[in-house]
Amino acid sequence: MSDWLMPDWPAPAGVKACVTTRSGGVSLAPFDSLNLGDHVEDLPEAVAENRRRLTEHFGIAPAWLQQVHGVAVAHADPSVIATADASWSATPGVACVVMTADCLPALFCNRGGTRVAAAHAGWRGMAAGVLEATLDSLDTTPSEVLVWLGPAIGPQCFEVGAEVREAFVAQLAQAEQAFVPSVNAGRYMADIYQLARLRLAARGVTAVYGGIDCTVTDPRFFSYRRSPRTGRFASLIWLER
């Protein structure tokens, strides 16, 4: 737990956030050790204990999601596992949580410190508009929103086909800046962090932070690209009680 990340961003004092790493849990290899995903063939009792440790450590009520690479945004409710890829909360102590292992986790809050949200944005979800949908859930003007981008697959590791580039550029011409030709013909290296910043800026959100940690090259994090049979780490945000 000593290497868990605390976002470095100018969020209001009552807004708390964290990104877990592989350390601090009980799961065995290849899920070692703090796997929080219950859909990756890890032992259910290990996942339950890992989630209990996270909950106890912060004294929060996490609202877990069943993520499907879509754009649905749920009202965070710890008693319900919603099928969604983002959630929002205005209730102190209720944490919005997303799990990833290369996809982009994005944490949101308003400057007033009264509402928070978290989004799971793989390229499909991002292209479909999950970041914009999460922004809308804050119910405020874009200039009043802060966003922190958590650990995801870095631009030196994210090779995609031309269809991925076309999906983004068709919606936003500036997105071409986030793709450079790969050494493999017809393919590109994509910067998922830059894509997020460009899409958020197009909606008027310019207070965007983070976006520096690569899950593939940093062994602290689970990475599906590095090892398809692996766990999931969590990015969570909540309002202090």
C-alpha cells in the first residue's frame, strides 16, 4: 500500500482520490497481489479480501461497476453493481471506482468540491464518448471541472490499426496529433492521454492533470498488454465524510 498513487492535482480539500497498485493484497500469481477484478479467474475469496482491505483502509463505501467498454454513467451506489463504465457521486464516503489494466482511468471533480466522478476509457469507450458523458454527469460548466488522468498504456506501447485513428479523427480533426506512424505498415502509435486531453478541451475542460504513468512498462501496475492473464487495479475518488 506504500506505493499507491495519490493524484497530484489542485482538487478541493474535501476531494480524495487514489490509484492502487499490485501491492497490498492476498491474490496469488499471476494476479499478485492486490487484484480487485472479480472477472479475471482469480479466486473469489481473494478478490473479496482485497476489496475489503481497500474499503477498510480508507473507510469508504466503494461503488463497484460491471464495465463493458460503453458510455453509461451510473449514480454511485455501493449496494448495486451497475453495468456502466463511469459513475458519479455527491455523497460523502461513497467512492466512484473504475478498474483498469491498460485502459485509461479518468477522475473528475467540480471546483466546489461537491461532486466527483470516475470513468473507464479504453479507446472504444473514449471514441464512443464516455469522457463527455462523465463530464455531463457533474452537472456544471466545463470551466468548473478538474480532471486527473491515471495510469494507462503509454504512447510508446499503444499500437493500433488505421481504423482506430479514423474513428477519432472523424469526430475531431485535431486527434490526428495523437497518432504517429508505427514501424509496422498501416499501423499507428496512439497517445491515449493526448486523445483524452483533446476531447476534453473540445468540451471546454482545460484543467487536466496526470497522464504520465505507463502501465505496460511500470511493473507496479497490472497490464493486459504485457500479460493477458492478469489482475486489475482501481482508480477511485470520493468526497470526504
